[in-house]
Amino acid sequence: MDPFRSAVLRVVRAVPEGRVVSYGQVALLAGRPGAARAVGAVLRGLGEADGDVPWQRVVNARGGISTYKVGHGELQTALLESEGVELRGERVDMARYTWWPDDELARRMSGVCAQPT
């Protein structure tokens, strides 16, 4: 498996229920800052062989649900709401629900630092 794809899946699987990350955060934590679109491509390509990947916890940088474009917006919204994430319209309050791993977990995931200072 492609190392970047593996890193993306590892990061997304680490996001706890009831929290979200942006595509850009996933790219940063997977070791490729600026590769938000590549993260989207990985998540769009998920298959049964990938197992349980909580893709619904990844939103755009403004907290928007981007999956309406590919026909999964309603599902993503419902899954997030079932986890206790409140949406206003089609947006998540990023200040309230954004997740960052602690430094140790970030190192184990990718060797990239956790939340920027």
C-alpha cells in the first residue's frame, strides 16, 4: 500500500468519536502538509478491504461537509450527528469539535508534530 495512503488511514482511524479534523490536518499529520486534496482522493477511494475508517469525521477547513459533491453529504451529516457533533446548516463548529492528537500519538502516527503553535 502507498505510504501516504496508509498514513492517511492511520490518522483518520485515530480521530475519536464526536470530533472532527480537516483534510489539511490529516495531510499535515500524515506527513504531507498541503496535500488536502490528496487526502480527499484517498477517502473517496475507500473500499471494503480498508475496514472501518471513520471518513465522516473529516470535513473541510471551514467545517463544511464536502461530500455532498459525491452524494454522501446527508450520510456524513447523519453519522456526525449520531456521534454528538452539532451542525449549523452544513457546517461543524471547528473551534468546538476539532481534534488534535497529543504529541506522543502524533509522533507514532507519522513523525510530524501535533498541533502547530
